[in-house]
Amino acid sequence: QVRLVESGGGLVQAGGSLRLSCVASGITFGSNAMGWYRQAPGNQRELVARISSGGSTNYADSVKGRFTISRDNTKNTVYLQMNSLKPEDTGVYYCAVSWTNYFGQGAQVTVSS
């Protein structure tokens, strides 16, 4: 059974930082690309960042230079470091196993202006 558990969300002022973590189980973590998605109220879920099994990364244009995705295969964990946060970054952030329908339960991130 695949399980993805996010943590680290919260409320932060614009310009602040947060780090999201996602612990995965039930998969061969090191062999899978992992991604972070977000969904703002009234919007569709969108890809924020992805990291391949080999560590290659790609980002949505809206977060390039501000967010960093990383992984620790020894801990079955993927991270999303979010800096210089903006109110438009507000939403529910989901960890996912790339190219599958496996998503976590989501972590709320709220950025106040």
C-alpha cells in the first residue's frame, strides 16, 4: 500500500520561508520520480516541482529561483524548500509519485500579505 505523508505547512508572511516534507512508504522510493503539486481555491491542481530518481529537477515558471525540491533516499523523503513566499503561493500542497495517481493528503500553505 502506497502512503505519502506531508508535513511542514502553515501560515507565513509574504517574503517568508517554509519547508515541506513528504515521507513515502509502499514504493521503491529511490527508483521513482517525485513531485510537488499545489491547488489554490477555485483552481486546478498544478505541478510545482519534480525531481527524478537521479536528482534532476524541473520547476513551474512561477516558482523558479524561489523553491527547491530535493530528496533523501535514505529516509524515503522528498522536500520542498519555499523561499520568498508570495500570497499567490497559497494553497494545498500535495506530494506525489510522478506519473501515477498516488498523492498525499495535502498540506495547507497560507501566505499573508
